[in-house]
Amino acid sequence: MNEVQNLLQELNLDATKIQELAGAVQGNPFAALSKIQELGISMETVQKIMKMVMANPSAFIEMAQQAGIPDETLSSMKDQMKRFT
């Protein structure tokens, strides 16, 4: 299990919530902010997750695949991530 996955488990984010978050990120990463607030994730934690994702994007994608994120969503997430790396 990678760092991001450990942190998400600590936050009690199951695969369903991760899929909801991925869906929100798919169209516009900034649109996911309201979903993050709805899930009760602090901005400090979001920044921590983003640092982890940027440091190791492949581990994040692997975790998302294990969570059952559809391939189409993963592809879109990869495209979004390329903009920030």
C-alpha cells in the first residue's frame, strides 16, 4: 500500500468515495474542491495528498485502478495530472 492509499484509509475514504472524487476531478480538478469539502478533508490534507501524488503519480494511478476507477476516468485523470507536472 502506498502513502496516498494509507492516508485515504486514515480518512475513511472507501473505494466508492474515491470514485466519486475521481469523477469530480475528471472534468475539472478545481471542481473537486466542493467534493473534498463534502467529504470533510482539510485543505492541509489535500495539499499533503497533492505533494504525494506529484512525487509519485504512478503510485496514485495504481491505487486508483485498485479502487475500481474506470479506465476512461483514469485516462482523463492522467491528462489532468500532466498539466500540473
